[in-house]
Amino acid sequence: MKLKNLEMALQRLSGYSCPRAALEQYQTPAPLAARLLFHALMKGDVRGKKICDLGSGTGVLAIGASLLGADHVQGVDIDKNAILVAKENAELLDADVEFIVADVRDATLPVRLGYSDTVIMNPPFGAQKAHADRPFIDLALTLAPVTYSIFNAGSVQFIETYTAERAEIDEKIGGIFPIKRTFSFHTQDVQEIGVEILRLKRKQQSTRVP
């Protein structure tokens, strides 16, 4: 599947039926999701791999990974309503994804999920709750040796400091995340947020799932 075909497929997916501001529920834009996934594919981190999408929402990244030939894909989200939409989206595109309702802060989750080759995720940026992305980063580095994640532009220094003993950033790709007017505090019809797709490579001594 070519990049443009993947983007077109992901654009068919439904968004949140009842988005929750506290969870920063914004549909990952198809162009940005396709760019992340296709780059991961070219690096050998998708096809034939076990993939886990943390904070999977309506399933855009997880479904895209399945379409690109991942061997097994899990999508994890705390919102059961988002999971229901994600399952419908997966059925629409005939994608094989195991969706799980769970909180990334659950200490039992690493054992329940098991080892992954690659984590893909679009975690909360922390606009509503400071450091909301930290549990996602922690779990990602526990589950897999490689993580692809979307962060606010300018987050590299924080991520480097926070993961200094556990991982290194070996790639950075800039992008745009257009956010449509969704909640009462939004003042524009569309606000374009600068973002960075970071590839985190876990260091050898880091904790991992057996």
C-alpha cells in the first residue's frame, strides 16, 4: 500500500462520538497518522511485527498498522465508547485489531499486553492535565524496544531529559496537527498545532516485558 492510499483509507474512519476534553480526545489526522506509519514501515518496524497503540482512541494508528501488514495489533484506550467506534472503524476497513479497554497507569497492563516489537501512539499533550503523556511514555518503553509517538513541537528536550536513562531519540519528523473546533474553550474553527513525530529507541538496560 502506498502512502497516499493509506491516507485515503484512514480518512474514511469515524471520529469520536462524544469527545472528552479531560482526555484530550482529538482524532489523529489521517495525513499525520499515515506519515508516522509509513515511516515506521520503511524502517522495518511494522510489517510482520507485533504492534501496540497506546491511547488508541478511534483506532486510526492501530488500523493503519494492520493495513500495512503488522502481524498482530493491539489498541489500548481508557474510553469504552472510543473503543466501540474503533471496532466499527476496523470492521469498515477489514483491519484485524484487538482493542482493549484499559488505563495505561494500570500496573498489571504490561503483563496483560505482553511484549511488543513497536509502540505507536498519539498521547495527550498535557494541555488539560500536566504531564499526562508520562504514563504513556513509561508504558511504551516497558513494552517495546521502539516507539513512535506524536508530541507537541519543541518537546525534544523534555523527552530527552525524561527518558535519559531509558531511551534515546534517534529520529524526529515535523508535522502539523489541525484541531477543529470541538470544545467550548476553542476560539477558532481550526487551529493548526506544530507537532513532532519522535522515534524512541530503548536502551539495553531498560525494563522490558518478558
